[in-house]
Amino acid sequence: MTASQPRARRVLALPLGMAMATAVAFLPGATASATPAAPAAHTAQADATPLSYVVNVRPKHGISAQVKQAIGKAGGTIVTSYDRIGVIVVHSADPNFATTIRKVHGVDSAGATRTAPLPAQSTTDVGTPQPLTAAQVAGAGTRAAAGQDPLEPLQWDLPAIKADKAHLKTLGSPNVTVGVIDTGVDDTHPDIAPNFDRRASVNCVSGKPDTTDGAWRPSASESPHGTHVAGEIAGAKNGVGITGVAPGVKVSGIKVGNPDGFFYAEAVVCGFVWAADHGVDVTNNSYYTDPWYFNCTDDPDQKALVDAVRRASQYAERKGTVNVAAAGNENYDLAARSITDPSSPNDTTPGDRVIDPRKCYDIPTQLPGVVTVAATGAKGIKSSFSNYGLGVIDIAAPGGDSTAYQKPDAPAQSGLILGPLPGGKWGYMAGTSMASPHVAGVAALIKSTHPHAPAALVKALLYAEASATPCTDPYDIDGDGKADAVCQGTKNRNGFYGWGTADALAAVTR
């Protein structure tokens, strides 16, 4: 992701109009730097424009009337409160609001969730998909074998995790729901409609659940990201389009990305709590919580965001939800002692800052209990762009890569991942955004096989059943004679692949 494109998510930026089978120059470590500038965390507040805040009170004590009164006296308006985790969403135009409310008895932390006034400003979306033409759709269908959906021959990623063999055993249980916490899901798409769970779908963009029918859908101008992810997980095996990893389970849309493509903390908190309270078994999180790529706990605003999202994700896990997240696309070693982050804060003026990933967290990716997923390409090695790190990466799965680096076997033509796009279309995307839903799908198959398994057991089985994948050493993905990343660890657990590559067949047979 680049600092000049603040809406970058866990999906790679792909040039418009690029042919599907051509080599894309995904250069490891090719993250553009911003013009050096000191991050101005409260620039917008200087003009007394409204910002959104999270106020975190002592958990398990409820939210006292005293705290609510103090919020009003400090110039804040409560949008909603999540009493069970002690998080309050507040709007305020007072530039001193956070400083004032932190002094109130019973408040653990408080901070602005953004650095731009409401609504946030941004550039256009990144990660533009490569849509299939009608001719390509028709051509793929002629190569489909008996029992395959028309576009399945182009899905090299399914046999890469043995999902095709798993489907001969089971497609997964309709009693299992995967919540796609993302940009919204087009539930009218023919590959998604048969498996869509409306009851567990919602729009959380404001930080408060909106259950209006269809509120979970992306508008025509919004990113197709969530729809693509939903299809990768549970695209129906119905003689149309693609096949998902777990084509028999349910999928819900939990929209947290705003119209400008930002994923702010209050929306993410709402998404996790909603999933927890509506029986969602697995969540997929292919994003980072804006505006900070890494949230440093020595900064009071960023600490508050970590506290709020951590409380929400752990609440979901306690209720039985397995939370799966993408590792990111910068070829960062997340176990390193320092990383230069050029992209934060991405809703105002980003500037280079050196952070310690042991103290500054990509959320929800680096939160305790979250399954962190690295991406692999068509040859089964770490994708050129995928973040990595011993002790950080839990598991790996197909996320795609340039055909110059990892070319799939025929009849597949692209090294990227094929999935549905809004409006009844299909297209290619790549990134750890695409790897994470493969793991969410495998987790859903495990839950289908072991319906009474708590979240901890599902995760334990996910890791135990993964195919051990040794370090790629040396890792010279572009063949220039220089190592592009260094993998540490053993065959059974290392910084590139964690416990190994996700295995869908093992999920339904063990």
C-alpha cells in the first residue's frame, strides 16, 4: 500500500486494463514513500470540526451515568455504547475532548478514531479488480469437468488447499455462518445469493448497527472487495461462476468500510460485537483499522483504538467466533525490531515514521487470538508482497502473485484469485485479502465437521491440520540474485507460512 493512496487495504493495487494472463510487476518491498512530514494527529480538530472517538471504560462494570454525563460536559455526543465491552462511540467538535475525558474516573482510555473531520476525504479505490469478459467466462465453461462450476478450471487456488477433494466429502454445513467484515456484500450475486445469511448481515459504518434491508450492500461507486471475499469463502456450487472454499456454509455481510473506503475503529468494534451477538462462527477481516497502519500504545489516541478493537474481537471469540485476518501486503517482517511506516495517518497527511511492531499494532491482525494469514502464489511459496514474521503469521493460503513469479498450471491463466464482483460479474484480485478468506473457509469446514467445537479448538485444528511448509530459502522471488525476505523457523512453524498451508481436505476428514 502506498501513502499517496490512503484507501489501500489488504488487496494489491492493480493497474486498470491489465490483461489477465500478463505478468504484473509486484516488486517485493516496493512501497512508495510519502513526502516526509510529521503526522498531524489533530489538524482537523484545530478548526473545531467534529471527529469520532472511542471512550473505553473499565470493563464488566457497565457504563456509569457519571461517565455519560462527563462526556456531555466535555462537549461529546454519544452515538452508541457497547456496555458489554465498555466501549462508547462519541462525536465531538471540541479539540480537547479526549484529553478532558481521559481524566474522568472510570475511563481507561479515549482517543480519536480519525484525523480528518467527518466525513473523511479520500482518493479513489485501490486494488481494482480485473473483470472477466463474456468470452473468457464462456471459454472457461467449456473446460469445466463434470461436477465443476463453469469458472472452476481457472481457480488454481482450490486444489492448492485441497478444497476440490474436500468437496467430494462435504460442502460444509448451512448451520455455519462466516461474517465478512468488509466493504459490503452484494447478496444479489448468483454465486452468493443461495448462501447469504440476511439475519446476520448489517451496516456498521457509523459505529451503530443499521439493519435496513440491503444496507450491507456496496453502492455502485464503492469497492467490490467484500463481494469478492464472500464468494471466495462460500460461493455456491450451483452450476454458475466460481466455487467457494466452503460452498455449503452461509455467509453474511457486515459492512464496516465507509463510502470513501476507510475502516474506522467504531465501525470495526460494531462489526465484531454484531458478529458475536448474532451467532457468526467465523469472521474474515481483510483490512487494517484506519487511519494508522500501526497503532502505537504510547500514543493515547492510538492506544484507545487498540483497546476498543481488542475488547470487541475478544468478546466475539468468547462468544465462539473465530476471527481470521489478513497479514498485509508490504513484504514487511512483522517480527522485526523496527518498520518504517510511510502511510499513516492515511486520512490526512501521512509521513514516514519508524515503529516497533512489538509495541505498535496492526489491528485486528496483530491482536491476541486473531488468526493471522500470509499469502502464497500459484507455486505455493510466499507471495512477493505478503507480510511475514516468525510468531506473527499463524497460517498461509493462496492470495495470488504475479505470473512472472508464480505461474499457475493450465488451464488456469492468471496467478491472481478469481471471485465474484457486484452486478453478477467475476474478476481477479490479489493480496493477503484473498488469502484470509481461504482460511476463513477452511475454519468454516472445521466448524461444519465439529459443530460443537469452541473457537479455541477450531483454531487448534486449523493449525494442526495445516500442511507443514518449510521456509523458502533463499527467497529470491524476482530472481535478481538478492534475497527479498528472510524466513526464520522450522518446517512445522516459521515466519513465512506459520503452522503451514491451510488444508481443506484435512478439515473435513480429521
